[in-house]
Amino acid sequence: MVEKDGCHSCLTSIRVLRVSFVDELEGRIDSLLETLVSWEVFTRDDREEVVCQPGPRARVRKVLDILECKGEEAATIFLSISRQDQREQSTQCKEGKTEQPQSVEYNKVKQKHKDVLKRRSESMLFYNTRHGEKILFSEHYVNLLLVDGHLGLEIKRHEVLTFGQKRLCLQQKSTVHRKIAPADLFSIANGKRHVKKVLVTGVAGIGKTILVQKMLFDFGGDNKDRLAFDFIIHMTFRDLNLIDKPTNFRELVLRKNRHLAKELDHIMANDDKLLIILDGFDEFKHYRSCHVDVYVTEPDEDAEVLEIFGSLMQGELLPDASVMLTSRPAAINYIPVGCIDRFVLISGFSLTEVQDFFLRYFQDSALADRMFTVVSENELMLTLCFIPAFCYIVCCILKESKDVRGESPKTMTDIYVQYLVALLRSHTKARTDTFLQEESAGAIQNLSDIVLKLGRLAFKKLMEHQTLFYSSDRDVAELAGCSLVSTFLDKTVAQEPGCTEEVYSFAHLTVQEFFASVFCAVTDHPLPDAFQYTAGPTEGSNYGHLDLFNRFLSGIISERNANLLSRHVGLCCNNEKIETHRQRIIRELTMLCENGAHILNHLHCLFEQQDPSLVLAVQPKALRINVSDEALSQMDYNAIKYFLNLKKGNISELDLTGTGVNCEALRDIQPLLLRCECLWLGENNLDMDTVQVIADVLQVSENITQLGLGWSNIGDDELLVLSSAIRVKKTLEELWMEGNRLSYRGLLSLSDLTPSPLKRVVAIWNDLTDTDPESLSTRDSITVSFTDDEMWEAWGQWVFKRCEVSSNEKLVTVLHKVCNISVQCLEARWAQTFYRQLSELIKRRIECCTEDDDKMKLTKFERMLNL
């Protein structure tokens, strides 16, 4: 259970150069393996374990894994052997090979392919347009902000709702040096190694597909900023989902690129000049099963689509080709990230680009300025406009209404209801004026029938995790001939040998979720089982799949939106369902506040209702708000503030652990922090500005008695600021600072505060390498190591309770921290009990875990705890 020290240079070099080693050693792994055995670095059993791996690249990875376990000496010998082999190979290839000029036919096909890509990408592919309307890409494209990094592979919730605050943080800081031009995505990263595999992530509607179109458009038009490849092959996972039988990579390419047939062998032989773009991994029907153990090495080799994709990503197929993958964050945990050379985050629009978008959309500077002013006065609408797809939706609403008349939208549901009404006005066969004047029951009835059919389709497919609908589907067939289909559904044609079939999808997943919630609200269809709030993270059944659906449903049955739907669409919400839903919110919010379980999605459902009487009806015995382990957005903070501002009195506990809080966020909720008795801010990167906000709270608050700052990257300077603040009110009794950068010198600043008011200071897992002042070592209230007393027993119970209510993904994160403990500590009774309970919990999770990747990680910790 004791973690190995990972600071030695050779082991570190192997970790850093892991991807490069896989590329360099795959052709000589067998000889290298024999050398390792002959030098007695590897045993025969090690060799057998390596040889059993499928494919040379997998064998290299296994060698590197085994070296991790063998330590520094083995790593040193391995590096020496591999460098010697590299020198010998370099000597043999000293003559090199000159690049041969391409044939005339090759160049003709290359130009033909560019022409095809230019034609395919010259019109906007993303936004719904009226029949026959053509929107030129060059006139409407607005720059997107691309930065290195990712939001964290553990994010498993609806990404749209985690977006706002992270984007603001990225754009408010100095991002110039991190901004990436599309043409530079495959440039050498940090001057160290070539980039072959790029993962581009971003929330729904942020512009992933638009980025792909931008790259194709620039490449086809010979733009000076284009990527330096001979060929770009573009595939979408929506198209790949249509293939349900074995195929090969050649056929996948030719499905939509028949013009490449004559030169395809030549193209794939020069795979170092080939870029393959795979768009929409989160829509791949096999996205949860990408850790394949069967590889394809030849383009003509038949296999399942999943195996071809896995082989391409792992470099077993076309190892020199470059690959760009796009995905929503919720799905990227299933990507074999060890093969990714660069993570790129699309951060959406900046404020300037939002204004640019308005100008391009309205084509009138005065009108665009007026509309932007309207949006700027509404925090929610402005936040949504940083996401390109929602910026379009907001513009659509404004275009139809020429303003936001009446009550300004306050929630996402408000905006989507107005979006629905605006599009019905815009796209119905009747003119807008006629639609507004016509009150005949027949016209309204026709609209309601169409919306219900769309809603039934959306609901059914959402429950089945499907985003593609075939024309042969009965629910789709019922929409045949409906003029509104093209308003809300995109259509593509699936081509198979001997047949073609039309395939439909909603413009965005959020639109599908909205229509599904409308259907559920206005019919007597029972709520889906997955909607029951009791399905907690321990069961791992939801992963945020229905979060936004739940929030839309809560907003739709609110009085204001129910009236809008009734007046403009002729749909009435089910009264019984309204009352059932309201009572459930009250009952479960009360329960969650009392037991401190995760509460954020319930707060959003309450926020969408905008009914203060609901908040007042929630009367818990203790007000414990747990929103931990979520990357909180501005919309999240709005929901939290809405609830707590309507509740009076002290807040027993506010848990913001692992939420990405920063200085601005804490300033925003500072009045709430002053009401907290227990405040947990651990697992956030707290800089000095953020610590100063915490200090301001400590200087004023009469209530706060416990403060948690574990794993928050604070050091002695930050602690000095906090200790000065604690002296003012002297109300703080417990200060938890596990896993930080504190030294004994820093802890000395607390010496006059213990044992009163500070009865307990916990500083385990810190950088306590300086000399221990005698004045600290004699203080029982300052703890720097584990002991066998009641305090640690309570700590173990608290951590275990948190593990119980965590998702499998978060559980793994917690395990990485709490399993870093010395052997001596395991002799304590509390530790034996704690780790036994933890082991039993892991076993239960493994038994019911349906995700292979999570199961593999949990199994690793089960073995560790059973050593």
C-alpha cells in the first residue's frame, strides 16, 4: 500500500518519453526483450507476459509497465540498452532516404480531393437553415479560442452546465501564450516530440464540428494557414454507427471518397502526410468499449469498426498517420488517453467574438449593437452566448421578437421555450403576421401534434441513449411530410451497398433533451426509472445522462412556461405530474440537506421553477449543502445562491471540495460564506488572491468553526495570511490542511493559536522536511502524522462516508490520496477498520460496475489493499 517514490530521473524519463518509446521501439521490441532477459533485467515470466500482448506496440507498453515496478536500476539499464540500439540503427541508416517526388496522378488526386473538401465545407454545416437557404462559411465563421489542456478526465456530468466559470477563468488570465491556431495543432509540442494524436474536447455546441469544418475549408482552399498534409480524411462517428458488420479501413475511406480509389494505396503508403479526423466520439455507440485487445495492422484487413478505431488510435494501423479526435468531455474517459500526444480544449467565444457573431448574424451594426445590449443585461443569456450554438439560439429568439418583451428569461428552460416559439413562428408555412393573428383551434392543434411527435421521438431515443433516428423507425415515419421536420431535425443519407436510408438527428443533444422533457410534462407517460432521484452515484446508473432533461422538465411545469406552451403551442402540462414533481423536490431536498449528500442537480431543478414558495417549503433540521466534485459554472453558482438567499439562518456545512473555486467565485458568494459553520474548500488550487478572500471571511464571520483546505496547494505564505485572520475573531476551532506545501516554519505561525481557539490543526502529507521546533512537537493540537486515537477514527468515518456517496470515478480519485500511508500506520486500530471497510466497498463496486475502465482501476486498488 506504500506508494513508490517517483522522483528518480530514469523512471521519470521513461514516463515522460513513454509515447516516443512506443513509436521508436515497436520495430525492434523482440530483440530488445531478449537483451533485457540476457542482462537479467527481465525474468522469463516477464518475457512471457510481454509476448502474450497483441501487437508490437502493446508489447512495448507492457515492457514499460513492468519497468515501473522494477525500479530505478532496471530503468537505468533499459535506457542504456535502448540508446545503444538507437545508435546502431542510426549508423545502419546513415545514408537516409530522400523524399521521392510524387507522381502526376498523385498530385491530380490531391488537388481533386482539396476541391471536394472545399465544396463540402463552403456552406455552414452546423446551424439549421430554411430549405434552400445557403449560409457561406467564410462570411459567418467566428474565431474560436483553443488552448492546451483539458477539463479533467473525471468529469462525468452534463458538460454544458460545467462550462461558464472555467471559460471565464481561461480567458481572464493571460491566454495569449497558450492560444493555438488550428494550423498549429500538430506542431511539435514544447519542442520535444512530434504530435501525432490530438484530442479536442469541448461542451455541446462549443464548436468542435465547426473547428473541423474550418480545417477542411482552409485545407481545400489552400489557405496560407492550412495544415501541412497531403490528404485529410474526415469521418464522423454518426456515420460509423451505421456500419454493423465487419469492414476495413480502405472501405471506410472510400464510402464518401470514391475519387481517392486509384491512389489510395499510395496515400496510405505515405501515411506521414495523412491526417484522419474523427468527429464526435461521444456519439459513437461503442464509446464505452474502446480498450480493445484485437488489433488491425493492414488497411485491407476486415474487422469490427471498434477494432479499426482502436488500432488507429494505438498506432497499430497506419502508425505514422496523424489523428484528430473530437469529443464532449463526458466521453473522453473511455478514450485510451495514453496514446494522446496533445489535449486541446475549445473555450468558445470571448466577449469580442460574441459581438462579432451578433454582427454577422444580424448583418446590421445598429441592430446587432442593440441586440447585444439586451443580452448583456441578462446574465444567463450572456453566459450562454459564450457557447457558439447557444449564441445562435439566443440570436434566433432576438431576431423573431426584435427584443425580449415582457419578463426577461431567467433560466435555461425559459430560453428554450422562447426558442421553440420563435422557430415555430419562423418556419411554419404561414407568415409570422398570419401566425400571430390566427387563433383557429385547427392551426394550434396541428402545431401541438407535431411538437408531441417530435417529443415522443426525442424522449424514446434519449432513454435509449440514441441520437440518430432512421427513416424506417415508426416514430420518424409519423413525421413524414411535416414541414417542421427540417426546423428541428438534421438529415443525412446513409449509403450501404445496394441501399440508401435517411438518418435524422436533432440539431443539438440539448434540443433533443428539451423536446423529451416537453413530451414528459404534457402527457401521462410515467417518469423514467432513471429519473428517480434515489439512483445515486453509488449505483453508477446515470452519470449525468438525464441531468439537463430533469432540469428542463422542472422548468417546463413552472407556471410561466406552462402558460407559454399552452398559449402558443396548445400543449397543457399534466396537473397531477406537476404536483407530484413539486412534492418530490421538497421531500428530497429536505433529505439531502439533512444528510449532506450531493445536491446540485436538485438545486438546478428548484432554480428552473423560480418559485420561492418551494424553497420555503424545504425545512431541514440542518442546512448542509454538498456540491463537491463538480467543476462549478456561473449557472451552478446562480442555483446555489437562489436557494441559500431564500433560506435564513446559519449554513451548517458548505462543501465546495474539488469544485475549481477561484477568487472571483468566492467573492461572489462571500455573504453565504459568512453564514457557514463548516466550510470545506479542499482539492482546489487556491492562489494567494483566493486565500485572501478566505481570510476576509475569517476576520468577519461569527459562525465559522471548521475550515478544510486539504490538497489545495497552499504554502507557508498563504498560511501566514490565514493565521493573521484567525486571530481577529478567534472562532475557528479546526483547520484541516492535508497534502499541501507547508513546513514547520509555516506551522509555527499557528503556535499562539493552539490549543485555543484552534483545538485541532491537521497537517499530514505536507513538506515537513525542515527542523521540527520543540514548541510544536509538544503540542497535541497540531497533528503532522497519523496516530491511534479517536480523531483519526472520526476522520476515517468521514472519508469512508464520502467514498460511499461518490461515483466510481471520484472514488478512484479519493483512493489515490488515502492509500498513500505508511506501513506503521496500518497497525492502528482505526486504520485496520478503515481500510477493511474500504476494501469491502471496492469489492461491491466492482461487482456492479458496468464500465470496464472503472472496473480495471478499482481492481488495482483492491489488490493493493489486500497485500
